[in-house]
Amino acid sequence: LNYPSIAIGALTGAQTVTRTVTNVSNKTENYTFSASVPGIDVVANPAAFTVHPGDSVDYTITFTVNGAALDTYTSGFATWTGNKGHIVRSPVALRPVKLAAPAEIIGAGIAGSLDFDVTFGYAGDYAADTHGLVAATMTAGNVPDDPGDSFAPYGLGTTLHMINVPAGSLYARFSLFDAYTDGNDDLDLYVYYPSGAFAGGSGSGTSAEQVDVAFPPAGDYYVFVHGWGTDGPDANYTLFSWAIPEAAGSSNMTVSGAPASVLLGDSATLTVDWFGLGAGTKYLGAISHNDAGGLIDLTLIGVDTD
């Protein structure tokens, strides 16, 4: 993608991007590079070039974190200044992070293996721990069609489930699936904390809905299924829910390949193996990424055995 602006949502240490410029004037011009992005070192290669009318030049820009705050966007400009008075400016927005890893990976089967890459934006200790895998709690339900297609708690076309999330949970998920309704239904999902505060909703054009709650407070969650558009007067469905334990350790999943310490810009390939799962359900777990101070991030692991 050759786009004037440059954005990196997860900058770990250093990253290089490539761009192309084309001279659309009728004059040969010499350009020199400059940049200003707070907390980031910016180096172009080449740092100067000559481009003739109609010709194009490829160049790279390398961004290296040097004092910028983590998990916060920093912005500025990369500028090419020509000797004929032309100035070509690219807006830059970068978000340095301590670690970049997939938010979620998906596997299938009662036993299997998956690899994923992790890139590090710091130097120090590192550990990867397993949490789960946990088999879904599968709750059968029925919801009538809502003729007004307007959700309200306890309103028309809603069915309430009280789903307990135990103390010491790292992550909770509530899901519906198209394959687990009895027709061509469009069901939606709304979740409220035990306190009654809104936790999240999901309302796509199908019955594939998902609400996630990280570090959920313990208690009974109010989970409403809404019959936005059933293919008859009602719909039968199965509500899936999981609560991943915060405590590290697993009897059905391992992770390998994690270095004990890392340097800025290092990367590693982690391997997740699972085994001994039951057939006919969906499992959810997590790999936690940790430094000496504790948890940095999570990679969720979903495994289907149905």
C-alpha cells in the first residue's frame, strides 16, 4: 500500500515502511528528508534523491522508539523538501507498545498445535503462561421474535440468562453462533455486570454474536438474547459462555518457545499444544505475556471440537 500518511498501531522497538514518490512535474528536482515525531528516531534511506519528470523513487523510513510513551499515540511529520520549492509532507501516527502478539488464534480438534509470533518493545524478563483451556458452558434457550426490533432489558423478544462468573477469572466471553440456532435467525446479545451496569452488546446481521469482558468482577451476569429477526415466531438457540481462570497452569494446554529474557525489537515464535479435549464443544483459554512487573497482554486461544 503506497499511501501518503504513515500509521503503525503496534510499534515494537523499530519498524521500517516503504513508500514510492513520482515526479508529476516537468522539472527534475532534488529532495532532502527531515522528520519530527516526538520520542521516535526517524531515518530515511536514501535521505536525499533526485527524481526526473515522470520517474519514481522508492525509499524506506525506519521508526525507532526513543523515549516515546508506551500504549499512547505519538504523531508528527516526515517531510521531503525539494530544491524547486516543493514540499511533500506525510503525516505520521505511531503507537509504541511493550509487546505485539495476536489477540486471538483459533484451532480445531481434540488435540493439535498452533504457532504464533511475538515481538518485544522492551528489554528484560519475559514469561508465557497458560490459562485454560475451558470447555464452554452451553445453555439452551428460546426467544420470541421482537416485532419492534428494539431491544430493552426484559422487553419484547428478550430472554434472560443469569451466567455466573467465578472469582479469580481472567476473562469472560458470551457467544451465540449461527450453527446453534434452529433456522435463519438474526439474534443479538446484551450483557450486564452483576451490578447492573452495561458490559457490552453485539448486534450483527446474523446470530454470530460475542461479548468479551476482561478481568470480570465475580458474580451473576445478566445475559439477554434478543430476537431481532427470527425466521418464525421464535427461535431456539444455544448460548455459549466461558470464564478463563486467572491462575496460571493447565492440564490440557502447553506453551513452548518463550525466551526467558528479551531485547528491544526481539521476536519469538511460541508453540501452543493442546490435548485430551472432549468432542462436541468449543474451548477457550489464553496465553499470558508477562515481564518482571506482571501481565503485559493476552493471546486468547480458541479450539473447536464440534
